[in-house]
Amino acid sequence: LEYALVTVGTMAFFLFGYYSLAVALLGRTSPLFFFRRLSSVGLLAFSTSSSNAVLPENMVSCEQKLGMERGIVSFVLPLGATINMSGTSIYQGVSAVFISQVFGITLSLPQQVLVVLTGTLAAVGTAGIPGIGIVTLSMVLGSAGIPLEGIGLIIGVERILDMCRTVLNVMGDSATALIVDRSEKRRERRRSWV
């Protein structure tokens, strides 16, 4: 239970803390406005656990509800659905630390760095389909010398965590698209003044 709470809490902090700041400061948009307009996208991501399944709805919502340019949405969102997996990275790191603690393994600093690097690289190459995070977690655990049997300890809550990390991944894609869209519009306005 503590493992699941820490994982979901970290993802929630990242979503409502980091992405809210990014949307407000870089996208110059109210985070409340952003999350309200994309609530249907978040709900679909939570229920499907698939970034790829949510992509069409996310593209339509970003264009119609947030007023983003089609070209930016068509480029940023598919790219993000492929490589922007911040929820998966968080899940892999927390899972690796939890499993190592259960087995009484103290991770050295180089092992911790290795977990972060392999978790990030594995998340970048992860397909946007349900349940794939558990497969890439085995690579992360193997790279740090953590027993793969530890996956059995977290398999019971895997589905719920998969739903949560998909929401974070998808909302991160939308936030990135918003930031790119708003910065391009500001650049065009500056160019028209000159």
C-alpha cells in the first residue's frame, strides 16, 4: 500500500506541480483552465491505459478546446506519445527502489544513477500500450542487479499504477504542445511588430 501511495503521490505532484508551473510560466495559460479543458482526455487516458488510444481525442481537444495550431499538435502529440513517458520513468524508479529495499539491497550511488538512466531510456522506448511498463521494469531491475522476482511484489497494483502513469504521460504531451504553441504564437507576434 505504501509503495502504491508513494508512486501515485509522486506522479500527482509531478502532474499538478511541475506541469502546472510549466503551463503557467512557459505556456502563459491558467493551469486550472488547462486541466478543465482536457479533463475528458485525462479520463480517457485513465480508463484505457494507452497513450496511443488517447492520441486522436487529445489532438482534437488541444485544437478545439485550447486553440492550438494543427501543425504543432500534429507534430508534438504523436512524438510525445512515443517518447515522453514521465509517468513510466517515475514508476520505474520508485519500483526499483521499493523492490531493492524489500530484498535488503542497498543501492550504491552508481546503481542509483544506473536506475535513473535505464529507467529514462526504457521509458523513451516504451510503446504506448497497457501493461508495457512491467516489461521494461525488468530491464531496469536487471541493470542494477535487483532480483527480477521482485516484480511479483508489485504486480497486484500494476493495473492501477498503469492507469495513473498514462494520465501523467498524456497530460505531459498536452502541456508540451501548449508550451510550443504559445511560444510560436509569441514569436510570430514579435515578428509582425518588426
